[in-house]
Amino acid sequence: MTPTKVWLSSPHMGGEELNYVHEAFDTNWVAPLGPNVDAFEKAIEKELGNEVCVAALSSGTAAIHLGLELLGVGPGDEVICQSFTFSASANPILYLGANPVFVDSEKDTWNMSPELLREAIEDRIKNHRKPKAIIAVHLYGMPYKIEEIRSIADAYEIPILEDSAEALGSSFRGISCGTFGDIGILSFNGNKIITTSGGGALVTKNKVLRDKAIFLATQARDEAPHYQHSHVGYNYRMSNVLAGIGRGQMNVLKERVSARRRNYDFYLNSLASLKDISFLPEPKDFFSNRWLSCILTTCYDMRETLRMALLDQNIESRPLWKPLHLQPVFKDSKHFMDGTSERLFEKGLCLPSGSNLSQEELDRVVETIKNVLS
Ligand SMILES: Cc1ncc(COP(=O)(O)O)c(C=O)c1O
């Protein structure tokens, strides 16, 4: 008999979500926008602190698209982007007719290398193509090197779009991820630490930018009694029904972060003695929500042997993100690499990490890995 499926990261409702969804139905706020959207935005603003304002949107990808447009990215511009990330970090660069320039990762956080970022900026400036924005990502919930990236961005006066899709609940020196960029974004996709089924948010300290984001996200309607448009708009706002799910999920965010961190600690304590497996520790002052627990093996073959052994036990695992400079869709893009992200992709595996995993499921994962490696 096939053992029951263990998922990589599945939605985990807290119990109050349906109350807010019912409220939307009972008051007939099924149309887009309404009290759940307002309350969900307020809840995120309170959680993030740091005087940010938030616009709830239909996805994290939509938030990146609007964010880049608000930072002035347009056709022919260049935008620097971390290569080691999901394609959604960079796709909106192409939506805007701009060109990505990919930068490799460093070993302490697996995120954008400050040295290579500087090299890329200097090179592009030398070629009279100063980048319009930098997309830095807190991958798997681990904050990027906030201070180093910020000081380089400021030195060259290039704004940061902070991709915090995977990092709600993470922080650096107690300050929440999502609040470090000129514009930050969050994702509430089904596999994220909390979910609205599908959804995202744009985060900024600049209220004018937030209002502009909402204007663009609601078809860029000018003020007039009729439909008047002097700008291309989008239909990117979050629905009031889905925001109800988000309100319920915000009530349990802290528990979700604790549960994911417990998963990581369990894997670490159970597997760290195996000489062929290593983990990514939190540098001092860094707090990761441990969205996904990742391990590094010693080579591609071992990673694949482990992945297949887990699959055989009906356990879902996933190789670490394939760097974007290796993706066919971005094959012609400029890139500044030192091999770090390629090695991570070759050797790394994401283990089941949901906040709703049972101890029995976690034990199954560990036993399967130990059986292969001993
Ligand atoms: C790093 C990263 N950026 C952007 C996104 C896009 O978010 P969404 O799926 O909400 O569009 C995701 C997740 O899907 C992601 O993991």
C-alpha cells in the first residue's frame, strides 16, 4: 500500500478564516475590495511595524510588477536581480520591456552577493547602462545581507525592490523583512507561510507610492464621474473574500513561524550527525521564518538519490531553485557569477516544511534519509 502523501508545504488554516469569509457573504461584500481588505492591510501593517503602508494585491508577482513600474522601470532599462530565486522575481522585468542582469549569491545567507552586486553595477555604469533597480530576495525566509546591500544601493543611488515573498515573519536585528526596500513585496500563494489561496502585497513607507500602486492596480481610473483613463492600468487588487482568509491567517502567523522553525530544528538535530548533509545556520542578528527547511548534500547524484528515495515513500521534496541565469527564458541575460548558486542548485534539497506536518510525517522523512545514507 502506498504510504500517505507528505507535502512540501501545504496550506494550514487556523480556524477563524471562514468567519471572515462568511462576514463577506453575509454583508454582500463579495465584490472586490471591502472591510476584509482594509482589515487585512491594517493587520499586515501592524505586524511589519516600521511605519509601512500596505496595498493588498492579487499576487506577489503583481506586486513586483507594480513595484518596478513605480520605481520608474520602463522599456530598455536594466534591472539587477538575484539569480538564485523563483522566476516570478524576474518575470515582471520582462513584462515592462526591461532587461534583467543577474547576480550570484554568497554563502552565508544564499542571497545576493554584495561583492558581485558592486561589480555588476560598476560594469553597467561603465557601459552607460546604470541599473534602474535592484531586486534582492530573502530566499527560503533567510534575510539577505541587509546592511551591505543597502549601503551599495545608496552609494550608487539605485532603489531596492525587496522580494519578501518567502519571508513574512523573518527579521534582521528585530526589524521585519518586507520593510527594508524602497518597495517591498509579500506573497500569500498557497505554499507560503500564510496563504489567501492566492494573493500578495506591496509594502512601502511612502504613502504616495502606496496610493499610486492602488491606482494602477484598479485600472488607473482618473477622477471623473465617467470612466476616464490617462494611464495604462491593471486589475491587480485582492478580493474581499480572499482577504477574509488572510485576516484569519494573520491571527496565527506567529504560530506558523514557530512551527516551521521547529521543523528545521528537528531536521538539524536528527540529521546533522550525518557527514554528507549540511544546513544553513542563521548568522548573528538574522532571524529566518524557515519557510522551507533546506539541506545540502555533497553532489548532484546524492541529491537525486535522496529525492527519489523520498518520492518512493510518497514524500515530496524539491531541488533548490534553479538559478535564473541558467533558465532558457533568461538565457541571453547578462550575469555576474562565481558558481555559488549553481553549486547550491546541484546539491540542495528542500524537505517537507509545512506548519501542519505531524511528528510521524517528520519521522518518516528523517528515517528515509538515514536509510539512504547509512
Ligand atoms: C521569491 C518569490 N518571489 C515572488 C513570488 C511570486 O509570488 P506569487 O506566487 O504570489 O505571485 C514567489 C512565490 O510564488 C517567490 O517565491
